[in-house]
Amino acid sequence: MMTIERAVMLLVGSVVLLGLILSVVVSPWWQVLPAFVAVNMIQFVFTGFCPAAIILKKLGLKSAPLF
């Protein structure tokens, strides 16, 4: 079952990989995309705010149970 946590990790990994591929194929400026994702991950650690999780929750995904 796809949970919010797994969906966020899938989204993060996909965007980072896409940014790296585009930086090799199109322009090095695409490295800004993975950098933006990394900054969002770091700010989540300190604030607990994740825009992707909010959107995924509104789309109907459920959070993983706590053991």
C-alpha cells in the first residue's frame, strides 16, 4: 500500500534523478532542481512542514501507522 511517506520518498528520488539527468543532457543549470529538493528536505527536519505531504494527503493517501 502506498503511504504518504513512501510517496514523498518516491517523489524526492524521482525529482533528484530527473534533475541530474537533465543537467547532463540539457544544461548544468538543471542542478538547481535537486538542490531545491535538498533544501526542502533540510527545512522539513527543522520545521516539520512538507508541501508534498500536504498535497499527497489531499489526494487521499494515508499516513503509515506507528507500529
